[in-house]
Amino acid sequence: MLTSFLKSISYLLHPLLMPWIGAVYYFSVTPIQYPAINISFWLVSIIFWSVILPLILYYILKKMNVVQTIHLKTSKERIWPLLLNSLIIGNLSFNVLSKSTSVELHYLFLGMTITSLGGLFLAFLKFKSSIHMMSTGGVFFFMVLIDLHYGHSFMSTFALFIVIMGAMASSRLHLNAHTVKELVVGLVLGVIPQLLVVNYWL
């Protein structure tokens, strides 16, 4: 039962879903009144670019024997998915969610692009940083920064960030998906880029 619960955490907070979760949270707390049709278009676009397209590309990579499973168990298997993800998230940042659309979301996705490139660089060095920790850590830390930006109480969000990170780390360790070092590096790769870009919008 414990294994099933910990697996569910990894699936519910899957890296492919994190960009959409971050955007939904932003639109739920921002005082900026965006037209509902615009929000719907942006959220659908995020689903297409960050969920549907990567799944299609994964299927192609699997057919080409570039990857073996969706879990990307080796650093070598992660190179192409991380490279393609960097291009996809970068496109979301500069085209779909540019600064003229939403400054905060533009920099969220810019930070995520830097995170993905960091993971790609380490994959070339044969180090398997945790993609779950990279994506979840970055997005949940963005949520904390958004609360600070708008003057909301951020303690509950920060507490959720700590709980989620602990649960995610426990899940990945229990499933033997990563070592502690790989989890820590993944978390750092997720959080630091958000700190690097925050001065441009906070």
C-alpha cells in the first residue's frame, strides 16, 4: 500500500504536468484580470506543448530505441528528452507566454528552461539528476515567490513546498529511482533558476 501511495505522488506531480500546475496557480492568485478566453487558450496551449507533444516525441524516441521506458533510468536516455524539453519550454516562454502576455509566467518558463538545460548538461556528464525534483521544486518555489510578489501570506505555500519536496524525495528513494545526491541536485536545479530570474519580475 505504501508503494502504491508513493507511486501516486510521482504520477500526480509528474514533470509533464508541472508547467500547467504552475500556470493554474498563477491565474488563481493574480489580481490581474485576464480575459477568460485568453486564460483558457494559454492553459490549453500549455497542455499541448508540455504534455501532449512530449508524449508524442517520447513514442518516436522509443520506436527509435533512443529511450527504453518513460522512467528514463539512465543518464544517456535523458539526453534527447531533456534537449527536446528545453526547446519546448523555451518556446512556451518566448512565444506562447511572452513578457507581453504575462511577465511572471514568462519568467517561470524561462527558469524552467534553464533548469532543463542544467539537467541536460549533467546528463552529458553521466549524472542522473532527478527530473521530478527539478520540475516540482521549481514550480512550487515559484508559487512561494508569487505569494511574496502579491503580498499574500506565503507561509502556507512554503509549508506545502516543504511537504511536497519531502514526499517526492521519499517516493523517489522508496522506488529506488534516485540516490539522495541525485534528488538534492535536482531540487537545486529547480529552485536556483527561479531565484535567478525573480529579480526581473518580483
